[in-house]
Amino acid sequence: MLAAPRTRRYAAAMRARPMVLLNTPEIELWPAWLLRARRGADMRRLAQARWLARRKRDGLYLATVADSGVQPLRPRLPRLPALADALARLARESALPRLRAEPAHPLPLERLQHRLHALGLDEGEYGARTGLPLVPEPDRLAFAGFDRYRRPLWLLSPAARAWARMREAAAREGVILEAISGYRSHDYQLGIFERKRARGLTVDAILRVNAAPGFSEHHSGAALDIGTPGEPPAEESFELTPAFAWLRANAGAFGFAMSYPRDNPHGIVYEPWHWCWRPGLSGIRD
């Protein structure tokens, strides 16, 4: 059985509104204030909670965590060891100021490698062929505002701060930068493959338009797809906008670089919208 956490253990993390996503291999612990529920009972529990445990594989809401303890949102919850591990992780965390300052650490890759093999993919062969590294997920991400679609945007803490500074600098010059997407989990990319295979596509056919799960910079929490109002997302035409011209001239000062220019060595199509924060690139001490 899952034991309800003691009030004192969670009290420090409940005083302020959480601004951090705690990531585990199978479960994400989200700040409850950022989420919405469809069922009335779930809505009431979310309103009273500070954290929500969400299964990464399908986005299923599993449980809320409030001052009073854990409130299951699904039957047979005690049989999910991954959830028990995630709640134990939350119980070990201290007050939110430390949560914000704590550096991120990579999650293990064994689970991803097992699922790649189930797709018939060899990560070593694919990495050697594309020159792309296998990218672990971070164990924590910082809230970086909202993207164009009002979805919460998650990035590594220093990348989130750099993105905020860059947006503000562009706005002062009359240029509006919008986030199209930031962090994406391995499970998100695996879900793309599973849905396309269910429609009859082969893995080779999917790889012609989608990177293999685990090989996207978005998994790192450092990459952003960037757009600007009036411009469709993730289109080559973005290179004709004032926003792209501003990025070409200024993004490096904030630590961002375009990852996939024309004729890049990875064989990835030209992506003028895809930029990645790289430690030390700007020379600014964060």
C-alpha cells in the first residue's frame, strides 16, 4: 500500500507554488496549479493539491499530493511501484528554494534502450550513422512560462533564464519570439512511433521524418523550437522573418545556437526554428 506522506515532510514544499517539474523514468511530478482535469472529483483534488503525479507513457493522472497526503485518482494505485518511487523522491526533496537551485542530473537510459530494441533499433548503429548522441532526460526542469499554445514550457533552469533574457531583449527591439515547444520526453517520441506503426507505417518509414526516440535535443531540456506571431510553426519560411534575423545576430550572446543549419552533418533537414542553449556559449556567467 502507498502510505500517505507525513504533513511535515511535505510542508516546506507546499508553502509556495511549485515551479519545478520533478522527472523520474516513468512518472512526472507536476505542479498541480498548471494542470486541469475533466472529471469533477479530479478538479476538486487538483485545486487542493500542490503536486500531481502523471504517467509519462500516456499522460494519465495518477494521484495528487496535498498537505493531507496522497489522494489516488485511479483504482489499484498501490500496485504501481514506479509511482511509489516517484512519491519517495518527492518526500526526499526539501523546500522549494532548494528545488529551484538544485542542478539537474541525467536519468538512466536502460528503459529507453530496452524499448528501442523492441522497435528493432540499435542505438549504436543509429548514432554512428547520424552522428547524433543518445540524450538522457534531466531529473528536474524549470517552468519557463507558456508556449504559443498556452502549454507549460519546461527547460533546464539555466536555459529557462537565458530564454527569458533573450525574449526580453528581442522585445525591446520590437521583435516577438514565441516558444513552439521545449522539453519532450522519450515517451512522447516513442508515442509518435507507436501511433504511426498502428497506422501501418514501418520503422524505416517513420525514421525518414522523425528522429529515433532518445536522439532529439528536446529530451535534454535545452532545446527550443522558436516562432513568431503570424508565422506557421516549424516551417522553413521562418528564415524570412525579422525574428530569425534577430536570432542570427543575437542568440549567441544568450547561449543559443541553431542546431541544424543547411547541409548539417546529421542529415537532418534544415530547421531555422530549432535552437539549443549550450553552456558557456555566451560567455555570460549565469
